[in-house]
Amino acid sequence: MFLTPMQAEIEKAVQAGKITPRVASTLEKLPSGAYCLHKSWGFGRIAEINFLLNQAVIDFKTKKGHTMQLQYAAESLTPLAEDHILVRKVTEPEAIKTMAKQNPVGLVRLILSSYGGKATQDQIAQALSGEIFTETEFKRWWDSAKKALKKDGHIALPTKKSDPIVLRENAISQADELLAAFNAARQTKAQIAALDQILKSTEEFKGSDQLNAVVASVEDAAQKSRRLNTAQALELILGRDELCAITGITPGAGTITLSELLHDEERRLHEILTDVPAAKQRRVLAAFPTAFGEEKWVEKILVLMSKSGIRIASEIGRLLLEHGKKAELRRELDRWLGDHTISTEVLTWLCKEREGAFAEMVDARVLSATLSALERDQFNEVKRGGKLHDLLLEDRELVPDMLAGAEPEIVRDTIRKVMLSGVFEELNKRSILGRIVRVYPEMESMLTGDAPSEKQEALIVSWESLEKRKNELDELVNKKIPENIKEISLARSYGDLRENFEFKAAKEMQRVLSRRRAEMERDLGLARGTDFANPDTQVVSIGTTVTIREVTDGRIDVYSIMGAWDSDPNAGIISYKAGIAQALLGHKVGEKLDVPTEHGDRVAEIVKIEAVRKAAQ
């Protein structure tokens, strides 16, 4: 018998006792140039078999020129056939890429054959990574390939991603496979999962005959689950109705309907729906108009909203808006806020909705209700307020938005509530208070404890300027601030707020208007109107006209000293708060004093003091 050089070397090594016959059998499959797999170092290629040194040299992907004793190499290396996917993607990368594009089913069969007839999705991804696909490319390819694989009877796709994909010896149609999985389901949960898979592939069933039995089984399971697990009964009824709508099958006589179940379980729906998947919750809620009729469904669903979690509350809000029921929802929200029964979940939804249909409603009243709800939940040791608590902290514009344009006393009351609240950790509490002070800097003394050393003095103003300032505040509150709110709402509709210049500009203007309002309300609270009648003309005082002469050049200046908001330099009218007025007040005729001017301090003599003329007023 003719032996190759390597076989001759292996036989010598066996005869010399260097390796065992078992090792020799494996080494015959690992000649120089052969491909192999190691459980730790992965894919590699035999670079050299050296019988003199009793070692193999292997080039692994991450470890070139690695040496192993021949016996250890035979025990730890798995020889790979030339048609193995790991070999072919190195030797024929373009052919494999073409197969991936033109024959994805054939490529998956090749991979499954390479791994003994089965492989997980992760194993398939690893087999094609690097030379064939990037991670992103594989995901896109796999989503497309799965559609073709489902139609191939030789390949069985599992419901769980972690379970292996199996290459069958004999083909089975997808319809038969889906029916077999449904009939094999022993638990209701498994039956629902199998029904969902049938609903995704109804086109695979030639006619409705195969599915009549499925509809009957589903109806029977729904009846049995009705009392034991109503959530699962809901899912089964939804699945049955969808299957009947697609196939034209008529439900059996006397079987339970979705409307009947909603009526029967109306009081427990808020509990039942929490166990129903989100997509199916939406379909249950959408059935309310049919189940309860046009006159009653809004009332019924609002009761459910008041008891439900954030996800269901949000879905109900969306549904009501889609049906044009904003006014009804608004009235109920106002009622809940008024009688302090609004739930934490509804408040969370409402705060998130401030960029939507209820932007004008999310104000100081909602902030007060939010703080009260968080304290109520903490007192009752209810954990459901976590999302609202986190939203208040993470959305740095939420609190300023809710306090925009609020009365000073409301802002002060909010600051006191936050300061006394036990809901927030100290650092978070300071963060919230800092956001308020950023918009209302005049409130900073409430945080620092610094009170004015003396009561703020009144502002003496003319009746005319007082009326003008009141009109300015009225325009600010009733025109400019509402217009700004509309601008913010419009800017939000433009999309991504991070890149929305119009939104940022409108928000900045909101802060400016809020500060201006606070300042004007404070000043008006201190204002005392006067007509400047009968001033004391023995000294310079408010309501007098004073004539002064500069000592150096004899220049004459005349000033009428009026109220805090009066100023007309061209007419010589100045506020008593102005620097010149402050220098002159209290001095008599004949006195010389330093008077501040635009050219610096000048020495001037008071020449005359008289009551302000009517024209000056």
C-alpha cells in the first residue's frame, strides 16, 4: 500500500511510541494547509506538522504561529471539511457573498450542515461576521432571510431567539408546522403564542377549512379562561376576532364576544389590562365605543383612565383625542385637579403631554397637584409615583414651564412646598429650587434666608405713570404671555427640540416675560400715586422744580423732580431716584454741592426752589 510522506511520518511516530493510534487517526486529517477549529482560539489553519520536534504550528486568527505538541493538537483541534462555512468564507468569500444575496436559504442550509444540522441565530451571525457581513449588515440581511426561511419546509425556525434553528431531513409546510405547534400547546399562554404565529402567516393556509378547528379551539379556551385568567381570555378573543376577519370564518353561535367581556369585567378592567400586552391593550380600548355605545363609552373609559397605570392612561388619552373628545377629557382633568383626585399616572401622562394637545393646561396648578400626589404616594408607601418623580427631576424645563407667568405668591408657595417636602433627596431638592430661581431670581432670598434689613420703601409715582404701568402689566399678562405660549406650542410642532431654534428662542422669551411680570407686580405693590400738590419748597423735595448754577462757568440748569417712573430729559423732568435728584434732595437755596453730570461731578449752587409747574406734570 502506498503511503503519503505524512502518513509515513505518522506511522513512524506510532511505532516509536511518540503518539497513539487514536492521535494518528486525527493527525491524518490535519495536514499542512488544513483548516481547524479550537474551542478557545477559534478558527485556524495548520501551517506545519513537524514530527522531528513533535509539534504542530497553527495560524489562528488572533494568534499566528502558535505551537502545540502533536498529541495535544490532535485532542484539542477539530478538523474542518473544505465545504464548511468557516472554510468557504475564507477561501471563497465572493461566492458566499453572492449566495447570501441570491440564495439566503441555501446559505443557511450550508451553515446548519456545517454545524451538524442545527445552529442558533448567534452562531449563524458569528459564522458570517467579518468577511461577509458587518453586525449591522447581518441584522438587515437576517430580517429579510427569515421570510424566505419560513417558507422552506426543510428549516424549522424556533419561537425563541436562543433556541437552535434546525435543518429537517423531510420538508414540512409552514401551515402544517403552525397547526402542529397550536395543537401541541397545552398551556393557554403557549396557545396564545401559537395563535399569534398563525395570524402572522394566514396566507400560508390555502382555505379556511384548516382554521375552522383553530377558531373552535380558541373559543373553547376563552370560555375556560374567562374566570381563571380573564386577561388571557381577552387575548384569545382578540385573536379569534382577527382570524375571523381575515379568513371570513363566522364565530360559533353563543360564543363570548369582546363587548360582553368588557361589560362583565368593567370594574376589574384596570387590573386585567395590566396583564395584556401593550399592542393588545390598544385594541381592547379601541373596542369601547362599540361595546358601550356613543353616549356611554367616554364616561366609562375616563373611569378606567383614573384607575390605570401610565401606559394605559396614555393610550386612553390618545384614543379620546383621536375621537375628537378633547373637551370631555379636559373637563374631567379639571374636575380631578379641582377635587384633588387626579392619579399619579394621569399626572405623568399630562406632564409628558405638555408638548402636545394640553400644553396650555400644564401650569402651576398641575405642579401643585404633582407635589401633593408624590407626597400622598410616599405616605401610603406606594411605589407607582417613581416615573413622575423621575420626570420632574430629569426634564429640567418641566418645573419652569409649569410656573411660567405664575403669580409671585404661587411661586413662593411652590418654593415652600418643595423646601418642606420629604419626597426629594436634598441634592435633587436644590436642583428643582435652582430651576425656579433661574426664572424668578427675586425669590432667591427664600432659599438663602437673607431677608431685607428693613422693609422695602414705597415708590412715589405720578398718577399718570402709575396708570401707564398698570396698562403695561395688563398687556403683558393678557397679550404678550399668551402669544408667547402659542409660539412655544407652534415651535414644538416643528420637531426635534434639541435642534429647534424657534423653540429655544420662544422659551428664552418666556423667561424674560416671566421675570418682567414679577418685577412689575412687585413695583406696583410698592407704588404710591400722587399729584405732587403742595410740596415743601424750603428744601429740594419731590414735586419741586430746582434751578442750579454751575460755579465754574455760570451755566444754568433747571430740573423738575418727579416720581420714580417719570423721566423726560428734554423737558428737564427727572425721577427722584436719579443720581442728580438724589444729590439735590434736602438742600436749600444758596447751598453749594457736588452734582453728577455726564462730564463728571460739578460744583453747583442752588438758585431757586419752587413747586413744580402744571406743564411739567
